[in-house]
Amino acid sequence: MTKNPFGVNLTFLPSLNPPDFPAYTRVILEEGIRIVETAGNNPGPIVKTLKSANCIVLHKCTTIRHAQSAIKLGVDFLSIDGFECAGHVGESDITNFILLGRARQSLGGVPFIASGGFADGQGLAAALSLGAEGINMGTRFMCTVEAPIHQKVKQAIVDASETDTELVMRRWKNTTRLFRNKVTDEVVKTEKESQTGKFEEVAPLMSGKRGREVFIQGDVDYGVWTAGQVIGLIHDIPTCDELVKRIEREAEETLSRASSLVVPRPKL
């Protein structure tokens, strides 16, 4: 698909059918991948293997405590994920304005990027001002010409507002932010009303297979799919080139405008 460098994500979360992460890691190294993002539970043994092969390892964190633990494991840099993000949001519900500031204060100079809630240059400028080296965007890139998902999904994102996401699986401390639809409503209802508290009651609804069909067939109510609150900031479907250039331009203009507010004090 590409001759350019790319990274691979390994997410360590509770699963009915846990992946064979050591096997995944072997394939990553055999294929010459040298940039790996880890997320979720403690990636310690995998990080050790990756670092021994001179890989660059980024770990995604939703709390400062987890970020500090990742630093001790030897990761190279961090992705700080605010509560606004799509997918697994953690259990602390800390938004990026606080989380990024705490990262700047607490991580001893280890570089980090900001994830969750970013779609434009103003957001990039804010992240840089709070101490991040850059931003990570998922939902925003879903809504680009090149994204390999159905046009109806992209249009659903454009038509949505920041209130059109749903938090599910809080009962099992595996909280996930999804695009709100008929399936997520049913998951939340079952989660609240269940007398047994067994995940198996919602497992068929949370099927990843059904979620993949959404992206292929375009029926946004067929299964669950992740989207961040940033959907409220997305109003078009540009090419990736157009999007990145626009974000760069907006960030430069925003930072320049902010700098112009600083008036040098006259020397006495």
C-alpha cells in the first residue's frame, strides 16, 4: 500500500478472544516496522522486546500516573489522551486542558503529543501552547476523501454535533466512546438494567465484526463504531493534503495573532 514509513498500534485491553500479542510483535519486527504505539494495560514485556530491536515506542495514556509508569518502562514518547477522545477513554474523565497541563508539569521533559478533540489549527496551536509537540487525530482523518470507509459514515460525522457520542461499558471499567446510534442506545439500556452484570449480555451488540460492516456498507445503525466529541468541529470532507495544509495555516495564524497581543513594556 505504501513505501513510506508507518507505525503499528498494539492495544492491550480486556477481550473475549485476546490477541496473541507476542506473535504480533514478532511479525512487526520481522516486517521491519520500527515505530509502534502501545495502549491500554501494562505493555511492559512487549516494550522490552521492541526496545531491544531499536524500535521507537509511543504509549497512549489517559492519566498522568499511567504516563509516568510508561516512562519507567522505557517508552520514547507519549500520547496524552483526553476524555474527549474516541474509543477507550479510561476511567478518570480528565479533559485535555487539564491533562496536557499536568503532562507538561509532571513528565520530566519526556515529549508528548495531544490526542482527543483535535480537528483544526486552533486546536494544534492550543496543544503546542500547553506543552505538546503536536497532535494526534483519528476521527478527523476518518472524514477525509482518502479514508477507506463508506461515504455515508463520513456524512454522518459531518452532520453530527459534539453531543452525538455515547459512553458504553462503564459498568465493566472498560469505558468506550462511540458514535451514538440505535445499537449504542441498546447497549446503554442493557448495561443499566442488567440484573446479572455480565458482559455477555451486550457482547453481540459490541461485536467488532458488525462495526466493520458499518464502514463497508454505510448503515451507521448496524453496529458500534468509535468517534470522538470532535465530530462537532468537523464540517467537511477534504483530502488529507488539504486538511493538513489548512491546519498548518490556521495554527500559524493563531499563534501569530496570540503573539501580537504581547506588547513590549517601554524601557524607563
